Amino acid sequence: MKQIALNRLDELFAAISARQTLLIPQQLENGDAEFRPWSAEAKLYTGLKTSRSAKDAFFPQVENLVGFKVSEQGIELMDTRDEVQPFTLFGVRGCDARSFDILDRVFLAEPVDTFYADRRAAATVVTLACNRPETTCFCQSFGIDPSRPAGDVTCWMDAENLYWQPNTDKGRALTEALSLLEEGEEARAKRVEEDIQAVLKRLPLKDLSLDHVGAGKTKALFDRPEWAELSEACLGCGACTFVCPTCQCYDIEEFKSGGSVRRFRCWDSCMYSDFTLMSAGQPRPTQTERFRQRFMHKLVYYPDNQDGLFSCVGCGRCLVKCPIHMNIVKVINALKEGTA
Amino acid sequence: MQGVKQKALELLTGGKADRVLGWRRGETFYDPTPGVFASAEEVERDFVFDAFCGANLSKYLIALDRAEGVTAVFLKPCDSYSLVQLIKEHRIHREKVYIVGVACEGMCGYDALMKAGIEGVLSFEEEGDALKVHTLYGDTVIARKDALLSKCEHCKSKRIVTYDELLGEQGDEVADSGRFDEVARLEKMTPEDRFAFWQNELSRCIRCNACRNVCPACSCEKCVFDNPDSGIRNKAAADSFEENMFHIIRAFHVASRCTDCGECTRVCPQRIPLHLLNRKFIKDINELYGEYQAGADFDTRPALLNFQTGDCEPSIVHVRGGERA
Amino acid sequence: MSVKTDWKPTIVAFCCNWCSYAGADLSGTNRLQYPANVKIIRIPCSCRLNPMFVLRAFQRGADGVILCGCHPGDCHYTTGNYYARRRMTLLFSMLDYLGIERDRTRVEWVSAAEGAKFAATMNEFVATVTALGENRRLEDLRCKA
């Protein structure tokens, strides 16, 4: 374990930044936070979560795949892939750190998504324990420990120091390059951990039960009458899907500009009326079916395919951002009420 | 506001309405969801109305208009403007709605509590002009005016345009709402600064379409931005041009029909001040074509569906104040 | 605003079928000169101009967009240009509000008899936009690659 005084954080960031690009959560003028490249003026956001999730670092909303130039001689392929440089992602919370595992199982399975894989390989993830969990947090229900988040390096913060615990080879390589880190006091990091554990026991959503959802529950849940009432107020916007750290659906589109074509992918949302639109039409014609798809995917289909792992990390972003305050917690609870 | 739930029960049991559109209680205090109640038992169990029921229910009535019978709805003053505008546009039949107007002193939002730095909120009590908030990290008190939704900060009217029944006192239009102050401030900036301001705001857009989908004036069956045959469909802004295009067209399409209910800004997950686009159109209309408030009555024509032979020329934009680019 | 000496702006001129398109035709038959970088798009009435057309013109490389229609009161469909006038006023004002140069957009009423006015208007508009330089604030980089 290593440590560094909080008043030397800027030195730490400067040292990491000298080695490779460093992204840290920073507060914007409007009060929200976002992961942005560190600069000498940047301040680490001390609140809990960024407005958008950390998945953007690996799976950006829009990404060029390939380009074509069309001329009389034929079609010429253009490589539009952005070059990926090694980078450090600092200040990731436990929930977002778990979301990387969930995305990995999709994008790194055969056939490997090389765009995603390149970024994952280039990144060193430094996570930060959550000193002040929110009432919208329910990561515990998914077996995530926000007091000891996973990652290449795990950090804790108290009033004086940042404690630094490398976990992987990547994390150790980064640690070795940072000579300004001092020997850490494990007991003090442990104290932070215990304080967080105490708060976790008081969170209102700590007892969220997941026994009635999960792998193998398709038949039990698919035709449940509750879907109609749960989805009746849904606006069909994509706010929940786009702030979600585990939503992974994308669409591939082309932009034609006379002589050339850009093929890019962009996030798609199962809440949209043209999601998975085919020549035969829309397989989910009403919002109720689209709404069901989103939650069945997270709570049943994904666990079915991935050894029971849920595709939700309990970050609570959708609880805050949904315009009509419908969310996965309400869905889980409503489906429970109906089970005998 | 007391008596809303009681009224909902009364309307259902008394047969005045076949269903009631209101709010369903959430997991906690700040997250009620709009809901349709068909029975008194349902109302007893789930109906809620308090300072956090800020959503505008008018747009749901478009779909409910197709249902048999009468839908009763609870409308705050600003919501009533949206409903009247929709009735004017023949999207809703007046006789299919039983309107209960609810006087309003401004609604509160979770976002405002966050902005005020209150963490770990658990529950609240209304105490006069203040909210007592219990949190994980202790109790705190916040003035109601500091906990208001963004859309309530510059309330334009406490008047309920049309109703069958009223809970509380009928109010008046607010003469000095100050709702155009921010637009005027932007107009005074240099074009370079304005461009920088809007690039900074709009570049955060994630194209979730919440602003469009929540908007009572956005009632097209199929939006051009969703239609693969329109040639301009885009699911994400792949270029900064597309951010501009979406927001200009979204605001333009509702210009002169937008009642300034402020839902677009309330729902934006990226906190983009979208109402400043809509208010620019309203301010321009007021200044160039005479004061006009969409949804304030049943018979006047919206400014863009109307004209005067002596209207100003578009070149007025070139000669009006402000620096040139 | 860097203006290359050999740079010529692309101008899109939306012309109503009944007055301004005929006006453009007359300016041609009268052998009046206006720059070849003015691309005319014929529309049935000035009120056919969807604001989206203006934005799309800028996206696809226009540096200036001008709408020409019948003089107010002379619309072939009686009132179309009155509606167009309000729409373009509000649209141009919005573009200005977003910080886009207000001299890139213009509306001019040109009758079928005003060939000379058409040529003069285009010459003047091209000169204005040339002085402004390339459209940078409402461009789509993918169209310039």
C-alpha cells in the first residue's frame, strides 16, 4: 500500500499525466461532473458520481468504423480508426468498475470488438472508494463492495491522504512509475473502509431482493401483467440507456456526403421506436414491449448468457435521470409483489 | 396541497370520470411517476400528490383521448396552458377531459436538492415555506424557493386557463416573472461569446430525446429525426452540426405553440438550458408580432400560423441591436 | 476569418417558381452577370422553404443561403410569402442567437420582371459572404473531408 497527502494530489496527477493521458472526474459549470483530460487547472470532483458513466472511455457514443471514397475508378476503403494511446482513468467508482466486466463479456467475446479491446488494453483503471454513498445506490445488491472497488489500482481517501493499493500488473507498473508515492498506512485505509461499510448498512435500498429475477426466469416474468402499468408513463426517451454504465446496444449507420461514405456506430436505445427496425418491421411495436426488453435484458437475458451475472450495477443514475422516475428498482419490486 | 387524493376518489366513485390521471407514489419521496388510476382501491393504495409532483400530465391525454369515456386530470397552472394548446390543435377533445385545476406555489425537484449540496436524502416534511429534509448524514432545512424545479424559477402564470373544478385559489399571470432576462443577457453578448456558450451547452447533448418526448407541443406521430426515410434521421450527433440542427429544429417546430412549460429543461439529463431556445422564439414573437401566449385561450392563432401584411422583413435581424459577427 | 484570395463562397438561392425563378431567368436572357457560384434551387413557393432546407444547405457546404420569392401581396398562392416571411425572420434570429453570422442568411423579394434586381442582389450577397469567409460555425466536417 502507498499513500500521498491530499494537498499533493496535483503533483500526483501531473506525474501520471507526464506518463500518459489522464482522465479524472471534473465538475462542470452547471454542477454536473464528467471524466475529462487532466490539466493543471483541473480539480478532482469530490462528489459521488459523474453524470454519464465511465463506459464512455471504452465505448464512446459515436465512433467511426470505416470510410469509403467513391470515384469512377471504384471504391476506395479509408481507415478512419482513431489511434489509441495508453491512458489512465482515475476516480472510477465500484459500480462503474463492475460495468467494465459486464461490457467485456460482450465486446471481448468472439468475435472480439477490436475498437473496444484496443481501448481496454490501453487503459489503467484507478478506482476510488465511495465515502458518501447516495440513497439511490444499490450496488451492494449486485455483490459490489463500494468500500473496496475493483480495478488496476484501488484508492481510498480520508481527510488527509489518498491511499493507493495496486492490484494488477498494470496497476503495479503505474505505481512503480510514481516515485512520489510514500509508504501507506494500511490501518487508516481500513478505517475509511469501515466507515463506508457503516453507511452502506443504512442505505434505503440495501435490502433490494433479486431472488425472483435472474437466469432462467424468462417464462415466469415475460407475460407478467405488471409490465403494462410499469411502462404506461414511459416517454420512450433514451435517457436511462444513455446514462447507464452497462447498456451496450449500438446501431451502425452511414453518412453519405456526395463522394464519400462514413460508416460509424452510435449508441442505440431499446426504448426507441426504431430500435432493431428490420425490413419486416419493428419486432416490439409498443412501448410496453420495448420497456420490457430493457429490463428483461438486464435482469434475465444477460444473466442467462453470462453465468447469472446481472447487467445492472446499481449505480442509481437512472433513478435520478428518468424524466418520469420509472426505474429498475421499481420494476424489480413490482415484479416481486406478484410472485407468490 | 391537501384534498387532491380525496378528489380523485370522489371523481371515481361518483362516476364523474372513468379514470384519473395523477401520480403514483415512488420508492421514496422525490420519485412519483405519472399514472392512470381506474379504481378507488388503486387510488387508496398508490395515489400521491405533493411538492415533488412536478411533471406536466397534459401530453398523456393525447393517448387517453382514444380511450372510452372521460379522463379526469389534475393540472397545475402551467400544465393547463399545455392542455388548452393541445385542445386548440385538435389533439384532445375538451369533453373527454374532466379538469381539476390545482393551485401551485412551485414544485420541487431532486435535482435542486442535489444542487444545494444536500446528500443522502431520505424523506421530507413541508413546513410552511421550507422543506425539512432528513438525510443519511443528518437533518437539514431548505427554503422551498431554493428547492424549486428549474421550470418554476420564473413562473409566468398562476392562472388555470380552463377547469371544471378548482382546488385552491385561482391565480393571475405573473407580470414580472423575469423569464426573458437570461435570453436578453445572451442577446447582449457578442456572437463569438454566444457561439461559445451554445457550443458548450449543446455539445453535452446525448440525444436521448427526452426533451422532445416530454414536450406537450411535440406530438407528431413520427418525428423526422426517427424516420429512416426523412434523410436526416440521426440517433446520435456524429458531428457538431447535428447537435445544432436537432435543437434548432426541435425548438422551431414548436415555436408559437410552445407554452413555455419548461419540461424540456426539467428532464434534460445533461442539464442543458433548452428553455432558452424556446424562450428566444417567444421573446421574438412578442417583440415582432405582438404579445402572444400559447395556450392562454381557445381562439387566437399562433404567430406562425398567422401574418400581417405589414410584418417586419427578415432583415430586421440584421438591423436589430447587438454586434455583428 | 482567413479568406484565401482565390476562395469563392458557395451560395444556395432558393427561388420561388412564379416570381424569382422567372426573375433569374430574365436576368439570364438579358445577359446580366452574376457569379456562377450561386446555386439556384427552385421551390414552388417561398413558403415551401422548410427551415431544415436552410440548415441542410449549410451542412452540405453552403457559405450563404438566400430565399427569393414574390413581393408581399403578389404571391401566386395569395399568402404563402407572408408565412415564409415570419418563419425566416424567426429562423434567422435564432441562428443569430446561436452565434452564427447573421450576414450568411437573407430574404429578398424579386418579381418576374426584376431580372436586374436579381443579378444585383446576387452580386451583393456574394460579396457580403465572400467578406465573411467560409462557413465554419454551421458546417459538417464530414462533408468537407
